[in-house]
Amino acid sequence: KAGVTQTPRYLIKTRGQQVTLSCSPISGHRSVSWYQQTPGQGLQFLFEYFSETQRNKGNFPGRFSGRQFSNSRSEMNVSTLELGDSALYLCASSSGGPSTQYFGPGTRLLVL
Amino acid sequence: KNEVEQSPQNLTAQEGEFITINCSYSVGISALHWLQQHPGGGIVSLFMLSSGKKKHGRLIATINIQEKHSSLHITASHPRDSAVYICAVRSETSGSRLTFGEGTQLTVNP
């Protein structure tokens, strides 16, 4: 079974731009969660989607948004990028509920 | 105070040593996860626990729900175990949201 994939793997943007990251979960998984990892704040939960509905949201500004498609693939969008948005963005998929999460390799975003 | 605290932050061991990493949390939880992150960023889920003890190869994870504490043990450590180990909890009241500890950087020298 193929693992979780994320595209792109690396991205460089400038302040004020917007960015869209993509995550394809393991086949059959309906839950996709997104996380941000920075040296200063560590790993933080962004949001979770289950069956195309946002089920939970972390403490991030409205510039961070996401969606999930009927095939469970998910995208997250960050608008009006700030320097502090430079981070590793990870997605993880699971079958839903308190089950093991399988992480993708991440997208490393650098905002200049 | 963070909801999830790990100790130690850094740990250096010689190959073959027995290693323990601790995780304490302050909220009621539905599950606790131990994760491993290698340089480059990839994260692997090692264990998910809600009670008792689990073992996989040389790794053992235990949890004491009453004391709000979990430990990750590595027996016969090897240089390939060098990584960051992260504890994360799924609280009873926050649904699917995971809250993470700061991680423990483990270096195992040959």
C-alpha cells in the first residue's frame, strides 16, 4: 500500500504571496490532519478533515485554511504569507478516531 | 506550563545501553502516541497507547493513566536509533487534535 504523499516537497515564496500544499492519504483512510513544525514552536496541530468536513481546528489565524476532496485528498492554503510561516508542513492520515496516524514526508516552506 | 512535557530534552548513550524517555501530561487523554523523527523530517508512528504496555522489537512503551505518565524504553540501543522522539496526546475533550511534547533528541554513539 502506498504511503502518504505530499507535494511539493520544497517551496520558496515571498511575503504576501499565497501557497497551496497537497496531501494524498493512504488508500482507504478518510481522516487527514495537518501540522506545522518550526524550531521555536515545535509541532502544532492545524486542522483535521474527515469525509470532506473539517472536524477540528488548531489555534492558527484564518489565513490558514484547508479542504478535503471526495477521494480524501486534502489541500491546505496559506494566504498573505509571513516570514513566520516558514516551516515544515506535515500531513498525516488515519482511518479516523483514536487510531495510528501515518505521516507524509512533509513540505518545507521558506518565506523570504 | 505545557500540557505535554518530555524529559530529558537531549540524551547521549553508548551503543548497547538501555534508554528511557519520559512523558508527562496534564489533561485527561483518550490516547498517547510515541513518534520518531529522523533528520530530514520524516515522522514514523511507533506506538499508540491508551493503557498498559506495548512492545515492538527493541522498543517498549508504557503508560500509567492515573499518574498521567508514559515512558518509552529502547533496549540494546544502536546508532540507527538516533533520532528525535516525540510524545503526543489526544485529549478527551479536543477530539482528534494532538498536542505534542518538545521532543527528545537521542544520539547513540558506536
